[in-house]
Amino acid sequence: MRERNKQIRKEATVTVILYLVYFAWWYFFAYGMGDKNPMEYKFIMGLPEWFFYSCIVGFFVICTLVYFAIKIFFKEVDFD
């Protein structure tokens, strides 16, 4: 029982950290690059640079991080 609670706590901590990393990534690119005059925006594949990095690249970065976090930190827990 104690080992199961320890594992659940570890998985919850990793999940919260990943969420905070994703939010920081998104916030930095969306508000850091997106607060300029729209006439000064640079575009990547027809999208504003801030949107491309915050929403498109950020999605793939977080998916990769979640995949590796699951492989490394998460394990099967028996709830019986």
C-alpha cells in the first residue's frame, strides 16, 4: 500500500511539472513574441511566428516529453 501511494505521488508530481513546463513554454512564446505590432510579425508556413512556436512546436515538444516521462517514471499499479 505504501509503495503504491509513493508511485502515485511520483506520477502526479511528474504530471504537474510537465504541465507547468508546457504552460511556461506556451506563455513565453505567445506573450513574449506576440506583444509586438502585428505589422512586424514574422511568419512561418503562413502562421505568425509566436503562434507557430507556442502552439505547433510546443504541442510536439510536450508530446515527446510526456512519452519519455511515461516510459521512465510511470509503471503499472495494481489497485486490488
